[in-house]
Amino acid sequence: MDATRGPILFRCDGTLEHGWEPFYQCLSLAAALQRRRRGTYFFSYLDPLSLATVINRGNNNWVPAEQKLGDDGDLAATIAQVRKINAASVVVASNTVTADYLRELKKTGALVVVFDATAEMRFPVDLVVNPLLFPTRKAYQIEPGGQFLLGYRYALCRGVFRRQRTIRATEPPPPFRALVAMGDDDLTGQAFTRTMQLLDMPKVAKVSIITRTHHPRYDDLLALAEEKKTQVEVLTENKELMTRLVRVHFALTSGDGWSPELCVVGVPQLILSQTKRHAGNGKKLDEECVATYLGDAAEVTFDQLKEGVDLLLDDPMERKGMTRCARNMFDGRGPDRIVNGMEIMLHAPARKRAAALVPLLKIAA
């Protein structure tokens, strides 16, 4: 095994049942690895299958998984893929992964990296990455030899957001525009519901919805945009998003990985969380004065949302303060820092010796 230049294997799924956020987290990291000339392989169970084109578009290799992550037979298949491509590292991203699963992967000799924002177990891995602000370091436990990369310095950010950072140096002039960006896992269809509510607010002139084509209510969003042509638009491509990021005055988000990306650009945010981990991240962003956390999406009423929007749009100093704090806190270099951490660990003398012993152990077995 070539620990220094071997490829990186990503074990992540993208399904309605478990969500698509882990899948897109891996894509962001893979893009940074591509800049280091690292080979990247995705061993993934995808639904819809059209997600495979997203993998290939980024010059990654896709190997279809027959079992979902954690199902019977998946561990053996993943270990087989690690050995087949002679992977230097395997990156696991899932909200349901177990400690036993990770422990078996570590026996292959590959550097085991896990994305986690729950801190619900003791991690038997080499590297734990949490690109969100919550949970904090005190909540995590790791076995000896492991390392952490946590917090705002390691927030994942796509290139489309970094490129617009310098362009959106100042707030655009009125009329006020809103960006609805409820994230990769808007399973309750909040993007549609909250867009309808924003249209009933006199101060909001136009709403741009950034979403994925596999959103549960994608067809409804398109129908709404067709009906309200001058007020609503649906964006699915990066080239469309680029021109809108510099024109919106605030964003409505769920506190997931899209929130730090918008902070890189400096867009003020109102956060309606949909999961426990995103609620924790939203509260932390509120504490850092880069956003306003309104509460759980299922509990926030129209009046509460309208009050939050009115307060934000009536106070230009509040928006400027959010923009300044967000841009100072998030610089968009999180993926590169994660790659640097992985490269340091892969080039460590102890890692090279451990990787060299793996073929000998196979022969002895």
C-alpha cells in the first residue's frame, strides 16, 4: 500500500431514507483532494441514480454499492474495495455508522476518516471531522492515536461561494431579495412552505430558491416559479447561483452545511432548523452574531418568521454586522485544511510503517 500517494475511498450514500448531506460533504472534500492530485473513488448507494453524474462531473470514480451503508454485507464489500484500489485512506460519512464498523475498517491499514456531527460514540478512527460548530470538542471521545478537526476553520465550502466572496463586498441596493436555501436534506419541504410565506411579506420583492433536483417538492417549486414568474425563481446550477449570491439581502437556511458557505460570502441569515444537530449549529451561529436562530422549523409560525424578517430588513446596521462577523469567521478554506491534516497523517513515519506491514499480514493469514 502506497500510503503517501494512494487513492482516497469515500464510503457514503445518498438516499431519501438517510439524507444526502453526507454525500455532498464528501464531494466538497473530494474537490479539494483533486487539487492535490489525489485519486478519489466513491463507493456509494445512490437514489436517484442521476447523482452518479455529479460524481463523474468532478472527475471522481464511482463504484456502485449493492448494500446501503451498515446493511448486511456492506462491511465486507467496503473492505474489499479498500484492498482492491489499494486505498491510502477511507472516508466514512453517515449518521448511522457504528464503532464496530469503523474498527474493522481500521484493521485494513488505511487511514480512517469519519464525518460526524453527533458525538454519540467513542471513535476508533484516525481522524474525526465535524465541519459544523456543534457539538464542541468536549462532547467527543476518541481512542488513543486519533485526532480531531472541528469547528469553523474546517467548515466545508464549495468553490462557487469562495469565488463570490470578493464580489459581494457591500450589500446590494433595494428592493429586498431573499434566498431560500434549506439545505441538502429538506425532507419536510420547508423550502416550498416558507417561500409561500415570504411572498405574503410586503418588504420581500423577490425570492430565489436554491435546491437540488431530487428535492421532495421539486415539481411544486417549479410550478410555483412558473406561476409567480416575476417574484420566484428556482436555481439548481452553480452558474445560476453565482449571480444571485451578490444580489440577495438575506437567506433563509436550516443551519446545515450551507449556512457556513453563505457566511463565507457574507449573506445575513435567518435559521429554521430541522434536525437536532442543525439546531445546535444554528444556535452557535447565533451566538457568533453571524445569523439569527428562529427555532425549530416545525414550531416557527408565519408571524414569528415575519417578525424576524421585518427586524432584519429594517435594521441595516444589523445586516452589516452579520456580514462583517460572518466574513471574518469563515474564510472558505476548510476543505484545504482538512486535506492538509490528512496529508500530514498519511506522511507520518508511523503511518508508512503500518501501511507497509499490511501486505505481510495478508500473506501470513
